[in-house]
Amino acid sequence: MRLQDLARASGWRVEHRPETGSTNDVAGDILAAGASARTVVVADRQTRGRGREGRAYESPPGGLYVSLLVDAAPADRPGLVVALVACAAADAIEAVSGLAVGIKWPNEL
């Protein structure tokens, strides 16, 4: 399925980068430019990823590196939403691939 077809069918805007510094940076730039929720940024490789406590890392090719823009009000408890998305993504990957997926909390699979 092509990205355009997926976006049209799901209502999500899909931004793909073969390589980027950080999917979070791209998502932030897109948000600052006026993008709405329901945007997903996908990269084949990250060169300046950021982890907990400001740890930097490089994400090699062959993984799936994603940031989502979702519309969540403070009352929606964004931390809980992040945990639920991580669990749902892990379950979906396991169901489709048969591979065991672990979660490095809060949101890395």
C-alpha cells in the first residue's frame, strides 16, 4: 500500500523520511507549521534521536522510528495515552509478525 493510499483511507497524514535527525523534531516542525493532529512521522533512520534524561542515540537502518501528533487535552492524561499507544503498538506488531515485542517505558518498542 502506498503512503498516499494509507493516509486517504485512515485520515492520518503520513510524513516519511528516509533519514532524519529525529522524528520528534520533524513532528515539532510540522506542528509549528500548522499541522493538525492525526499526523505520523516515520523514518527509516535517525541520526540525532533523544531518549530519557536527554540521552542521545543513533537509530540504525532497519528499525521503525515513529512520532505521532495526536489531539489530547490535559484532562486526557497524555502519559496514560502514551502508555496505551505503546501497548497497542506492541500487541499489533506481535499479532502481525509473530515476534515478541518488549517495551522500554514509556514509549520505545
